[in-house]
Amino acid sequence: MDLHGGNIYRVKRERGEEVLDYSSNIAPFKLPNSIKEIVVENFDKLERYPDIDYIELREAIAKYNGCDIENVVVGNGATEILFLYMKSIKANKVLIVAPTFAEYERAVKLSGKEVSFFKYQEGYELDIERLIESIGENEVVVICNPNNPTGKFQSLEKLERLADFLERTGKKLFVDEAFIEFINDWRDKTSALLKRENIFILRALTKFYAMPGIRLGYGISYDMELLKEIKDKREPWSVNIIAELIGKNIIFDKEYIECVENWIEIEKRWFYKELLKIDGMIPIETETNFILIELKERKAKDIQSLMLEKGVLIRDASNFKFLTENYIRLAIKDRESNERAIKSLKEVLM
Amino acid sequence: MDLHGGNIYRVKRERGEEVLDYSSNIAPFKLPNSIKEIVVENFDKLERYPDIDYIELREAIAKYNGCDIENVVVGNGATEILFLYMKSIKANKVLIVAPTFAEYERAVKLSGKEVSFFKYQEGYELDIERLIESIGENEVVVICNPNNPTGKFQSLEKLERLADFLERTGKKLFVDEAFIEFINDWRDKTSALLKRENIFILRALTKFYAMPGIRLGYGISYDMELLKEIKDKREPWSVNIIAELIGKNIIFDKEYIECVENWIEIEKRWFYKELLKIDGMIPIETETNFILIELKERKAKDIQSLMLEKGVLIRDASNFKFLTENYIRLAIKDRESNERAIKSLKEVLM
């Protein structure tokens, strides 16, 4: 089984045809034509190295987030920043709130650190006091917010309470906000507002800005020592010039942003309501652009195979820590695709 | 001083104008229009993740090199592969043949290994028997071939002799062939021909294929255990989709390849001959697309400043191990630019 969703290439190689990809959580919008034009106009820049300091890109990201350029570190996808963070922090024990994205565990282990897990409570809610009691010797807490694969979002108040507690003992909080732009009024809810030295924010342009192919992620931090450590460890020129070009422009494309915001607001509710109508499954109400579903009796891998026969690739979520063989995850896409996915699910399950 | 050449961005920020970049060693050709068209046609693929296994790209690279797909590992520039190699090998001591590219030392140190250096002989030639005698407890030898910054190329016979010796004691050879395509008849001279388990070949599309902005490098290895180790350690989707698209096409673009081969054959001789005519410097005869120059009296940093005033950015090579403050490195570019660089050098030195 794949560690990640989205292996549409293997599926295509094996089946010889395209499928509808519900396994990776990307906004279902084309990049605006304005962006395409920027790439074509700047094609000759491929023949240059990127700016090793990424000044313009980091300035744009700082402006987008209301922080300073020195608080921004960019990477070849959020993954590079995650791995650099884990390699750079002075800590031996890391606590991951799970079920969640599998790469945190890989990054912790590959950096030679010890990993343990804290399980979300009933309904995938987070009891922050119970988490605090469980920290023990752990020096860093990792939380994905909104969380992949559960779709739940934890309030700023909860995370501030957690960061406060951690700060008193010189410990750190790592918040992956790769999906935060799908949350309504996210600018009032991001942990970046706290501007705290012990909070590191991870972001990706992969999801909301629908450019996983082009690879661009970044981190926001107020810990200058840690940022220096990351800088010393990073490989030069890791962000390619197209990512740099697209990235610094698309985050200010109001039309694109409004379009995605309007879509998710409506579509996540519609999709959830439609899923509720299907017998044999319990959809977990989501605040973001994907949804976790518990199958009452059927196995995820069977449903995945049956859906694939109908041309829809879904994520078998049973390899997420603390989930069982009865969990699947679906992206939320455009209405037409969603109708097709719902129809297929009905046929397969009912 | 910068660890690398090519910081045209900082120069532009500081001077407010473009310069002629002789500090990074990129072929001075535009990417073919056919490649531009491929990118435009495939623009929508940016909205997908790259193939996590990079099957098509690795197949193309295997074909280009006459090896099998399982011998090829791709990376976000050659740098990613270099760092992964150093992290993945079971060795504690690494010997680097120097003066050479600074990232080898960084990669060795960041992987927690010990580094030592073996100095090229007179005229930057390599006495392979002396190198063999110096290996001692070192378990890996790193050699850049052709070597940056000296422009010298070591024969396949020498490297085979070295690999033979290393093999007898279970040791490894790492050959960076980032610039090998600039060598006349390189296909008969690459260490990849040896297909040996203890030789790892590093390649880049950055230089010959003039796409440093887009980031693509790869490794060729016959050590299946090491390749598995690298695979286990690598970050997913590190090669972006544009690099994948361009990469798998440009390496078969005969017209582009012939054009670059014809240019370097003529231009490296012309450039060297013209440099010989300038008093106050000793150019080191090169076999590739850049040239190291010893200044008889003047300091590299002074000449670099004076050249910059004339709008030409050159590489102050004095921070290369074993070089002094009297060394500069120049890329070789198109004739018109080369004439301008030669003219500026004359004015500055004579």
C-alpha cells in the first residue's frame, strides 16, 4: 500500500487509462492564465540559477503573511522544510498528534529522534489539557491544523494554551498549516498570529494554490537561532525558478483566491450532506477540502478496488496511525466530479 | 565571500543593473523552442503531483546512459543526490580530491562524517598511485571529473585503477560528472561504463543542458543496497514536474547537443589562446566549459571588483581549498561575450 495518496501514475501504468483522482487533496482549479503567461514570458530564466537567497519570493510570502522577510524560509515543497526542521531542532523526543500525515514520523525518525503519538479524542477532537498532561519528556509537539486526514481544525485559543505550556519548559510546537487557506476566515485563526519563538508554522502552496507539480512550501518562524541552523543545513537552490515565479504572483491573485474560497465553502457542505445519505458509511464532518469516512462493515481496500473499477481513485486511509482497515479518505472536487464520485460510492456500497 | 558563483541577484540588487555572468558554468544556449512548447502544452500538469517513482524520467535517463531504470535515482538538482549519498553510505571517513566544488565537504560534514583532502599534483594533474597511497583509513574517495574549478579531466583508466584498489578493501568511489558532456567523446570516457558496484556517478542537467533554474540531477549506481538506502531516506516528489518534462525530452535533442558540442570544442581553445596573450595571468588549460586562472601578482578580489565595474561578474576562486587569493575562474560563453570579457580583463590587468 502507498504511504501517500495520488499515485495516479501507477494506476495509469497498470490500468492504461486516466482516473478521477480523489486520493490527493488539491483544489480542483486550473492555474489562472495570468500565471501561465508569467511562465512563458520568463522562460529564459530557466537558464539561470535561482536567487540563492530567494529575496523576492520571501518578501512576497512575508507580505502575504504580515511578517518580516527574515521570518520566512522557503523549500522544495513543504516536505523539505519539515525534514530540515526535524534535523535542525535541538530535541530528542517528538510527540505527534495522530492520526495524521505520515511524513512527520518519517522526518523525526530520519533525523535520529524518538517519536511517540498522542491520539485525538472521540470525533477527532483535541482535548488540549489531556495533550498537555501527556507531553512528559517530549520536547516538541507536532500538530497538523487543519488535520489530514480528519479534516478537523483546532482553535487558536487551544494552540496558544499549548504553546504557553510548552514555552514554560523551553519546548516547541510545530504546526503544519498546509491546508489552512481552505478554512473560513483563516487569517484570524492561524497560529502565525501568535508570533511566538517556540511555534514553527509550515505552509504549502501545493494544496490551495493547486501546484503540487511545481513544489513550493515555506516555514514561518520567530526563532532566529533555529532559522540559522536550518540555513546552515539546507541544500542551495532547492526551490526551482518556476516555483519562485508562480509562487510570488499567485498568492496575490484575488480572483483565484475568492474562487477557491467560495467553492470550498459550498462544496464541503454539499459533499458531506450527500455522503450522509449513503448507507454503510459514516462521514466525519470536515472543515477543509477532504473528508474522512468510516466504513461500517466493508474494508477500505475492497472499496478502493471497486471504486477504481469505476474510474475513481480514492485513498485507503487504513495505514494512518490509529485508523483501522475501515477508513477511506476522499478529496472534495468540482460539483460534476463530486456527483460522479457520490454515484460510484452509492453503487459500490448500497 | 560567496561559497558559489552566480549570485547575479545580489549583484543586481546592489548595483541596480544586469551583469555578464562569468561566475557560473552554464552552457550559453537558450533552451530549444521545442522544449518551450512542451512546457506550455503540459501546463495543466502543474496541478498534479509528480510521479513519485519518476518512471518515465528514469527510463529516459537510463536509455541516455545505456543502463537500466533501477540504476537511476533522480534528484532536485545534483545537490540533492550528493547529500543523500553522503547520508546513506556506511562510512565514517571521506577523502576529497581538491581543489574542488565546496558542497562535497558540506555534504560530508552535515552527514556527520569526517572529511580529509588529497591535493592534485603540479598542473592539477592526478597521480593515481600517490592518491592510492594516501587513502589510509578513508572509506570513500570523492572526485569531480572533469574537475571544478581546474577544468582537468582524468582518464577512465586512472579511475578504473582507483576503483579496483578501493574494491579490494570494500571501499567506494564517488565521481561527480556534472560537466562530463562538455568533454569530447565523453561517452567513451565516463566512469559509468565500468558498471561497478563501488562507483557512484553523479550527473546534472544544470550545466550542459543549461537549466539550473529548473533543478534536475541524477545518480547512476549498481549498488542495490545503497540505492534502497537512498530511496528510504529521500523526500517524496523532490523533482518538480517541469524538470521531469524538460529532462526526459532535452537529453534526446540531437540538434541542441550538437550545437553545444561544436561550440565548446572551438570556444575553449579560442578562449584559452586569448587569455594566454594577457600579461599578469596564467590560464590553466581546460577540457571543459570554464577556466581557472592564476593571477601573477594581483588579488582575485581586486580583479573581481574591477571586472564588476565593467559589468562582468567573475568567480573569485580563492576560497577553493588549496587555492590562494590569486585565483579566479571564468565560464566560457558565446564568442561575443567572450570578446567582451577578454577586452575587460586586458583593461583591468594590463
